[in-house]
Amino acid sequence: MTIASSLTTASSPTFRDLLKKIAGGPHTSKDLSREEAALALAQMLTDQATPAQIGAFLIAHRMKRPTGVELAGMLDTYDRLGCKLKAIDSAYLPLVLGCPYDGRKRTFPLVPLTALILASAGCPVILHGGDRIPPKYGVSLVELWQGLGVDWTSLSLEQIQQTLESQSLALVYQPRHFPLSLSLIAYREELGKRPPVATLELMWSPYAGPARLAVGYVHPPTEQLIVDALQTRGVEHFLMVKGWEGSVDLPGNRPAIVQSYDAPQALERLPLHPEHYGIKFTDQPFSDVVDWVDQVQGLLDGSEVPLAELYDSVRWNAGFYLWRSGVTDSLEAGITLTADLLRSGQVRQKLLDLQRAYRKNGYKASPF
């Protein structure tokens, strides 16, 4: 039995039926149920819908506006068709950082540094993404790691699992380990906009065990949409971050807008002002990977003074995630621990250990 046939039954609606339901216009269109949304995405990913139908669905769904229930159903399909790393033993819940796959263009990405710092403190971090994609074609996490001498693109899922277990850090490369999802990327170029299904990449967790999701977003309506989707699916631990360019990087030139959820407690909105914690910095622009690597190398080598803005932004971001992951009991302690890990060379050593793990697997990592 094929994947496609295993996801449908004789009583299932056709894709045309699902398209008609959401494409009726402002007065007659209807929301899909969770099961219908799951089926619609499965049919798009497994070639049961024609290109014309898929394009029409993505546009109609964007115009109708998705619901949290619909996105929950689509995430159900991601979980059925996508890959999963096995659960590991850890003192802390693994942190899954969800950033837009179409990358960054304007602001300095901090996610790889945040991941290295948390991994240095014993908190596992899981990233996921692919190559540059439309509509932004911004720099990808994969490219940034390659600049640091760590190439995730050719590793098997088993090797990524080993790295997660030994180094507390992993990146799942979407084109290799979830190729079905690539079928919708071409539509982003043709439509010139992110379709609502692009929101799934922010919420997807390629990890089989309990985890804490950190989800980045840009537009305020997206915040509640994602909250509804995650709570519909029963996700017990997540962070909502209005970060730069939809990432999970907290800004410095404005208060950070963050919501935190740990079941069974109510959703908590956190007022975070960097200056209240003795930190003040201007968010740095991104130019290219070479410059980015030079600045990261300078920071890990201990060049705090010439890189004061980057140092403060890293302390603010990593300190926050250390706190919310339970590694420290306060944001102040997280900021202090970040500084200690950088100053002691433990973060640089984590990167060297990560490179060594790849050389052990037969892959060549450039020296840092």
C-alpha cells in the first residue's frame, strides 16, 4: 500500500470537495475540520491533487485565513509523513527552535549561537530547515552552520541522532529527511507569497519525545493562530516569540513580545525589557555569511570589547532561553551563565566537539 492510499478511505472527500469548501468566497466559504485539513495536505504532498488544484487551494486558504484547527490537522499530516528523531535522556526538555525556512536578509542571526550555548549548558537543541527558498531567499541555518565548519546536509538521520545524543545539538535537513514537503516550495515562487502552510515549518517538531517548542512569528494575528493550533494538538510546552524576521531571536531595540506556556498553567505574557537587566544594544545588520562567521569567531575567541553589541545580544537571547528551559531559575542567572560559558571557552569547545563528531563519522569539517 502506498503512502497516498493509506491516508484515504472510500468515504473520504475528494480534494475537489475540500477545495470547494474553502474557496466559496467571503459569504459561503467554510473552515475545514481538523481531519479534513490533514487530508487536504496529505493529498497535496502525495500527488493526489493537480497543480491547478494545489495553487487554487493555497490562494483560497490564504484569502479565507486559516484557523488553528486547520493548522493542527496539517501538523498531524507532517507528523505522519515526516521524520522523527528518537527521544533521548536529558535533564532538560529538548528545545526545538522554529524559524522560517526562507531565512534572514536584514538582521544578524543568533540562533546557531543560542543553540551552541544551550548545548554547552546541557540543554539539547533541535533545529530544522533546508536550503534558500522563496519568497525571501534569505540565508538559511544550513549555510550558517556550513560557515562554522559543520555541514548537516549529507548526514543520515541515524548520524544526526548520534550527534543529538553525544553533543546535545542537531539540525534535521528537510530536503533529505522530509522530501515530501519540498513539493509545495515551488508554489511559493509562483504565488510570490508564503501560503498558510508555510506556518507549519515554525511549529513542526522532528522529535518523537516531549519537547519545548520556541516558535517565531511576525504578524500579531499569527500569534493567536499558532497558539490555537498548538493547544488544539495538546502541546504542553511552548514559547511564542515576536522575533526578527519571524525568527526566535529576541530584539534589543524594543521590548520583546513573548508568551510562555507550560501545561496546566495558563498562557503567560512576559514583559521583557533588556535595559531592566542592565543590557542595552542595537540589533546588528546581516551582510553575508563570511562577515557573520568572522564576528561569531571573534566572539567565541573572547573578543568582547570590539563585539560589544553582539556580545550583549547573545547574552540577552541565550540567557532568556537558558531561563525558560529550566537551566537557570531566573533571566538574570541565564545572562550570567551565558557570559561564563563564553568566557570559559566552553562554547568554543562545544563547536570543536561538534566538528570532531563529524570527522569521526567520516565527514570533513573545516577547522574553526
